[in-house]
Amino acid sequence: MLTKRQLDVLQYLMEQNDYVKVEDLKSKYNVSNRTVRHDLLLLEDWLLKYQIRLERNRKKGVKLPLTEKQMKLLLQETQNKPLFFHNKERNKMIIKALIEESFVSSDVIQEELQVSKSTFLQDLKQVKKWLNEKGLNFVRNKGDIQLIGNERMVRAAYIDLLREQFNDQHIFQLFIRGEGSEVLVSPWKEWFPLEDIYEISQLLHHLEEKLSLQFSDSSFSALSLHLLMAVQRLKEGHLIQMDQELLNELKNKTEFSKVKALILEPLQLLFHVKTPEEEIAYITQHVLGAQREKESDDEEDDFYRDLALEIMKNVEQRYNQKLMNQDKIMDGLSIHLKPAFYRAKYNLQTKNPLKDQIEKIHGALIQMIDEETNRVLEPFHIRFDRDEICYIALHIISGMTQPVLPLKYKIGIVRSSGLGTSTLLEQRMATLYPQIISIKKYSYKEIMNATSFMEDLILTTIDLPIQNQIPVIKVSPLLTKEDILKLTPYIGEPHQAMHEEGMLMQVMNNIMSIIENHAIINDEKGLTRDLLHFFQGNQSTNQDKELSQLLSSKNIALQKELRSWQECIQYGNQLLIQSNCTSIDYGHYLVKLAEQPQNHFVIAEGVAFPHATSDAVIQTGLSLVTLKKPLVFGASKKKVWLIATLAATDRTQHIKALSTLLELLSDPLFMSKLKYETNPQNIWKEIVKKEGEKG
């Protein structure tokens, strides 16, 4: 959609029979040269839809030659053309203008947006809020709006704005392959000249070659965005400042001299910009902080291998278990630590798109890895944020399950953020599918350039705009239950059952019975809880909740007369919905799982324990339903009279509750009372009493 000013420029060009100079357009519309060039690029792109070309002449300017038929067409298209921008679009346009121009005219931009003064003032409030979050601000003076803030923060905000506009797939395809459809390329024209994008992409490929390294896909695109943005800022004369001590430190790095030799002259020749040492130093920071695909032969790498080893040993000590595949973890972790160290040091840490999912599944374990990693880094005055810790965790988690020997089925794995994601995915696949052989790990560049494959299936953690002769399936590196369902038509059901909590409850019942036969248990509840934590791979934390906290009397329904096992599940979930623990989708998902032959929902005689990891879980909770008449439950074909439905947001905070529940399920007196009781409050009081007995 064209703005009012761009439509005005178009109509003005339509009226002229000759070339119009950029300077004339600048004066006529009271905007900068950059804004004129930007408007002309968008007009040029818009005109191509009607097979009309804008003529350019470096000396004369621009001209719009039209036939009579073309003139009528454009008049028809531009007359009474509606102009409307959503408030988010308006905010983005104002921020973009401020970052690109440093100051803009209130009247000009308000007219361009076609909004009232009151609406424009509301937009400015939202713009100010966004800028404040980035450490920036603006001031209004005599009708102008001026951006306030240091250059480093302006550039960081610029990158954030670009990231909001373009997803990884667009960035990978354009920067890494240097190509794209008209639909893909068109939005970039609003920001940068396409020739700049292609030149910078080639410059970075040359840098990789000369430095004998290969950046990960995400690091390559991040470096590309940084260089593209930096060039635009330098063109406008915005130079970045750096602390002299930090500048001297970077100048002593071998990467600085290499970057200077390889990038300085091309930047100046290609873009005609002055490139001071500070700019080379900032590019060096990004090169140091960029994730590599493989380890280099740099002697400095020994330092990061030592850090990786210390982190691994500390985690093993806290975890109280040896990690599997230690050499593989060491290699991946040490490769990751070097750029991560520099990212933290230079405040370049990035967002981890898997952080929420990882923390949801491995909550307490992530906290432990956070503590041990940052304890190792403390002497160097470096601290990793939670996003970086979750990347570290991907490497460590991959060693917490014994791998299964591969057999028959061949897969390839595509990843974009480094070795950790692919290593974890490979380990999860090997554990769940013993018939799997992992043939190759592809980068985005490699998979897009591949012409033949040895694999039967390609798994990817990013979107791939390709059609291959073999199936390509997008999954999470954590391989969720939803991912497993997507894989089933291709490679069958997983070897390891999906319902780990149910299996664990069965195993725990058996273990406790064996221990009771051979020893006196002084603290049955404590032993059960500790064993549950051990088998879950988690550390006990103060986030553990008591059973009475997760199971209120309102979530207990007794002596119900229900017609089917499906109704039992839905009833139990309805109690959780009323407690704001789940949505209705959770009940449907549990029914679907219970229909599968390999489900482990029946954990003891007469007892079903439906549960799952699902996005339909809002907060951790439990419900209990007893039946007046037992019913055959799901594919198990076993009769149950008690349905305990669990909804969990992670694998930790319900462990204490499960240990109490196991103890109660093993208590004949409690089970007898539960089977015939009609008052939920009485059962809840028995639970509280049991918790009090063990403190």
C-alpha cells in the first residue's frame, strides 16, 4: 500500500513530460534524499505490477513515460484510493522514520499517516514506550520529532525492528542464498537497496572463506543484518563510539586485523563510507560472538574446553549421575562456549526461541545448570542470561539419556542455531526410535543446495521453502508429543512409551514394594520424593508443591455415575478447567492418548492416571474422580474406579505431590475410605493429615 506522499509523488511524475531531479522532489515534499530514494524504490516496485517502468538517469533524475492506455490505468488505480494503517503499522512507520532520519516533521508524518492529531499523539505515546524499552527517547521541538540516544542503542533498536519485520526463513533465504521470489524480496526494498543486501552477503561468504570458518545459519544472518544496518548508518554519517580500553583489547585480537584486512577496503569501495576503527571493532565483536559450525585450531579453544569440562563435572555432581556421550557433549559445548563468552562480554546475547519450552519441561534442571555455569564463569566477571543457559542446557540434556543403538531408518537433521539443537534432537530420536540412523546434520545453506539424499526422512527445526523427493518434517529439538504424532505415519510408534509419568508411577510402586520387603523405611514420603526426582532427572527445589495445594476439595468428585471412560476423562478435566488449570482441548487430547495401545494411564489395580504434556495446560493441578461402578478404561481393557487427572506445566513442581499420592495409593485404609466416601472435604482433610504426619 502506498502512502499519501508516495501517491502524491506518483501523480506529480505522471504530470511531468520530462525528468525530475531527486533534489527537486526533496524540496517539494520537505523530506531527505534518503526518503525520496526510498519512496522511488517503492513506487518502482508498485508500478511493475502494471508492467510500467520508472526510468532513471544518474544526472537527469527520474521519468515516468506512459502510453495513453497506461495513463488511464494509473488514474483509475490512484483516484480515491483508500489510505488506512493499523496502529501497529503506524507506530512502526514512525519508529522507522526516526531511526533512519534521526528527526522527522510532525506535520509531514501525520499527513502521511492520514490520522487526526489526537490519534497521532496516541501513536507517539506507544512509540515513546517502545523506544524507552530500548534505552532511547525522542523530544519534540517546533514541529520536529528528534530521536535521542547513543548510537549503539539506536543500532540495537534498528536490529530489533528488522527482526519484528522479517522472520528467520526470509532472512536465511535472502542472505544465505542471495535469492528470493518477488513476494519475498519486495518488503526488503522498503528498508535497503537490494544491491547492498547482495554485496554484504557476498562479503561475508568471502570472510568465511578467508578466515577458514563456517558460521551457523543464524549467526550468518545476524552478521548480515548488523553489517547492512551499519552501512546505512554510516551513509548517513552516524559514527559509533567505543571505550578506548575496550577498543585496544579488540585491536589485540587476531580477528580484528583479519576483519580489517578483509572488510575495510570493500566497505569503503562498495558503499563509499568512512569506516573508522571503532566500526571494525564492533564488527569484530560480532565475528567473535558468532556461532561456528565446527571447532577451529585456535589455542584459545583449550580455555573453552576447560570451561566446558568444569561445567560438565559440576552438573554431574549436582545431578548425581554421569552424563552419556561425554566426548560429544564436550565438543559441542566447547564450540558453543567461545562465541557465547564473547556475546555475554560485549552484551550481544540473543533470544532463544526454545527457552520457554525448555524451561517448561526441565524447570529445576535449567536452574541447576544456570547456577553451575555462572559459578564457573564468575571469576571472569561474565554472566550468561537465561536464553544462553537454555542453549547450554541443550548440550547437557542430550547426555542424560542412554542412547539406543541405531538399526534401519535413515534421517537427516537441519538446524540453524548451532550444534546443541541438532545434538539434542538426534539423541531424542535415537532414544525413542531404535530403528533410526542419523546420516547427516545439514545447515540451511547445505540443505538448500543439496541435489540428492541418502536419507529416508529429513527433520528440520526451521521452516524450509523447498519441495524434495523425500519427506521434510518440521519438529522441535525437544521432540514433543505433537511432533511424535507427526512422525508416526513415516516411522511408526516410538519405542519408548510417551506417557513417562504413568510408567514412573508403576515403577515406583514396584520399587517401594521391593524395598519394604528387605528394609525398614524411616521416611517413606521422603524416599518416594527423592526417587521421583532422581528418575525425572530433576533436583528437589522449594517450588515443589504439596498434594493439598494442587488438589483442592473442589477438584474432588466422589461416587459419580458416568457412562464411559471418555466421559470420566472429560469430567476430570472439567474440574481442572474450573480451577483454571487447563482448557477443554486437554480432555480431548487425553482421550486420544488413552485410545492408543501403548498408553500407561492405568498405574495400579482400579486406578487410572491420565496426564500429558500439552499447550492446553495453563497451570499445574490435579483432580480426583471416583466411580460408583467401575468402567473399562481406554485401550488397556482394565476396569478402574479411581481417575486421578494430572495437568503439569513442568516436570518438577508436582513431584512432592506425586510422592504423597503414591503413598496414599499404597495405604489400604485410605483407599477403602476413598472408594466409599461421598464428602470431598473429608478426603481432602485425610490428604492434609498425611502430609502433616511426614512434615
